[in-house]
Amino acid sequence: MARILPLGGGGGGLGGVTVPGVPPPNGRSSFSADWNIVEPGYFATMRIPLAAGRDFTAIDRDGAQAVAIVGETAARTFWPGTQSHDAVGRLLLQQTGNPDTPNATRTLLVIGVARDLKYRSLGDAPRSFVYVPLQQQYDSRVTIVARTHRGQRLAGEIRALVASMNPNLPIVAAQTLDEYTALNLVPQRVAASVSGSLGLVGLLLAAIGIYGVMAYAVTRRTREIGVRIALGAQRADVVGMVLRQGMSLALIGSCVGLLLAAAVSRLLASLLFGIPPLDAVAFGGAAALFTVTGLAACYVPARRAARINATEALRHE
């Protein structure tokens, strides 16, 4: 169970954080952090690796030592210059924000460090995140997360199980994680569709441009090609000449495009998900695609040049 899930568009707030011996930046009274309230097994179910320490267990209950798991960004922010495993065993002071006791704090022992992930949106930079166990900081609004081996839906079984324990507990909605994140991913999917469409248009324009240039070049060199054929040039020689000229243009354009893409990709790093700005596979695939496109665009003019009749070509003006 968890209070919030990744890519749900929001974050939880349980107060500010102070760190013994580490002053907050910019003269603030505390560090800002997003919070999540989870049950043991949440990280394994969501496949969130722990960089150091342990997960919550049944011993982390009300009345026991208050514990927390922090994200990697939080660990670097709270204890600058330290490694992830160095955060385990340190203390945090949670400002509870209770109106009755505004200065009340809760001491949390850090027992683990979790890998960073995006909770609000894919475009967000990693934020400082603190996880606390449900048994120690209860919240009535939680989500049951279940992972199956065969992808089957378990909504009916979970409803029946919850009703067997307490029929008064309401399950407001049941959906897959894909459905849960669909609305928040609309901007990225629209951007991906538009970018893909523009990429296809660019590829088409590149092919048309290479074809047009090569067709014009063959027309301009009709008399020259006729002379070559009259002097004994074979069809393969003519095809090779046209292809070399066309592919040299395509290769020069690909090199210029790759250099410009490498320069611009660093500016678009925040919009890339799952690949680095300079991805060898993506750049190599794009270069190969435009090479094939250029080859196909040069093929028709090359065939036309190979079929030129020497007698007619010599009369061509």
C-alpha cells in the first residue's frame, strides 16, 4: 500500500525536514521534501531498487523507533559530499506541522536509500523524497498496488479480500498503472507523436530533395554520359558514377546533421527519457536510415542514366 504512486501528478507533504549539523540552503528554516507513506514490500512491488540499507518490515510499527527511507537526491541534499550508503543510520527531524504544537518534531532514523524516480511527471528533475512506514504515520487514503505474473486483473479478488476483512472499507477506483499514468503522460505522448510526424516529413523531404537534385544532375549531364557510353563505358560504370555523386551528398548531409544533433541534444536532455543525449544506437540508426533513403532516392536517376542511348545523348542540347 502507498499514499501516492509515481507519475500521478502530485506529491505528498508531511512537513519540512531539518538535519542535525547541516544548515538548510538559502537561509531557510528547513529542507523541502516530498513524502510518501508506504507499507513493507512497496519497493519490491514497484521494482524500485534500494541503493543502500533495507526495506520497511513488520518491526517498524507504532511505538518502535520512527524510521524513514530517503531517495538518492535527498541523501545528497541532506548530507552533501557523502555516498548513498553513508546516509544509512543518520537522523532526520520531521517538522510535523501540527497546529496545536507548531514546533513539534519527530526524529526519524534513516534505514535505507532508494533510487530516484519521477513522481510528478516525466519532465521533472529528481526531487528530495522521504518514505515513511504506514504503521508509524497512518493515512486513511492509500492505494493497494498488486503485481501479477501473468498480467491478469485482480480488482475483483482484491475487493472481495478487503470486504472480507472490513465491508465498510471503500475501494473508490480500480485501474492498471498504465491507466493511472495515462492522463499525466498525454503531453509527452503528444510531443512524441508530433516529433515522429515531423521526423517522417523531414525524411520524405530529404528523399525528394536528393531525388530531385540527382534527376536534375543526370539531365544536365546527358551529353557527357552519352560520350562516356560511346567511348565504351559500361552501364555499371554509369550507375556507379551517379550513385557516388548522390551518396556523397547524402553522407555530407548526414555528417552535418549528426554534428548539429549532438550540439542540440544536450539542450533537450530534460525531454529525453530512457536514453542519454548522445546515444550511439539512435545516432547510428538515424545515419543508417538516411543513407538507405539517399541510396533509394539515387536509384531511379541512376537507372535512367544507365539506359541513355549514346546516339540520342550526343544530339542532346
